[in-house]
Amino acid sequence: MPVTWGIVFDLLGTFFFAISGSLLAAQRGFDIVASLLLASLTGLGGGVIRDLVIGTPPAAFAQPVHVIPPVAAATLVFFLSGTVQRYSRALLVFDAGGLAVFCTTGTVTALSAGMNPVAAVLLGVTTGVGGGLLRDVVANRDPQLFNPNDLYAVPAFVGAALIGTLWIVGWYGPVTLVAVTVAVFAFRVLSLHFGWRIPHARGPWPRHRT
């Protein structure tokens, strides 16, 4: 299998997301098997959704090399479990890395498959947030995607839109891919640090009776 920029970025994003999944598993007190499963679901979930929508065999199953990052992530977190509680914000940082990589590569994959730019951007965002959403739901945690005090999906939209624009004007390439990915990562981390959020719809809203 030839090594390409796409594969390298996919493996990098898978590792980042897999680390976040294993960190969450460690914080919840899950065993090593559950940690590996959560790491795999987080790291590979977004890419599987992307490939199924495009209509191609998911790379996670067609190319066994994609299994390596979740295994490496689960193993690494297992041996560093004593520091997980001290560095719990690492989960959000690695999640930001996975989000940045997959929102850009997901858009590129969709465009390369012949999807129109709007659909490609939406699929790029789905690829970026899909793994984290699956992780939180399976771990029985309120999804970060729906946190009213967070910008989780906004950096993904920005990154996907930038890649789509660069593709249209003919400026897309490895350098611009890396630049946009780094910019999305920085945007996400800064939003966490400064507590940026989207203004909420004005209320008050009536509460539903149960």
C-alpha cells in the first residue's frame, strides 16, 4: 500500500481521536478491552461514516493499518493511567486534534469522490464530529457536540469551508491542507481556553412536563 498524504493524515487523526476515547475510558474506570473498543470507535467512527456516505468500502476495514492507531492509543493510555486525572484536559486537546484533521481530510475525500462543494463541506464536518459524538454516546456522557457553552462544530465548519474554497480556486495542496488543519486546531484550543460560545436563542422557554 503506497504511503500518501491522505493516509498519513487519516492515521494521525485516528490516533488523536483514539487517545481521547481511551482517556475517557480511563476516567470512567473502564478496563483495557473497553478502552480499546472506545478508542477504535472514536478514531474510526467518523471515517466509516464518511466512506459509507460516499459509497466506498470503509478504509478502516479495507486497510488494516488503520487498526494500529487505536491499539497504540489504548496501550499508551493504559501505561500512563496514573496521570490521566492530573491531565484530564488532554482529552479535549487530543479531541481537538482529531477534529481538525478529520474535518479537512473528510472534505478532501468527499471532493475527490466527485461530491459538490456544499455536500463535501457537510460531510467533512460530519467526519470531524462523528467520532467524538459516538464516543460520548457510548460512554453515556452528554455529547460535547451539544454542549451549549462550546463551539465544537464551528471550527469543523470553518476548516471544511476553507478546504472547499481552496479546492474550488485551485489552491489546494499538502501545504494548504496542513495550514488549515493547524488553524482549525488552534481555533478549537483557543475556544476552550477562552470559553468562546455561540449566543443562545433568547428565552425563557417553557419546560416540557414529564
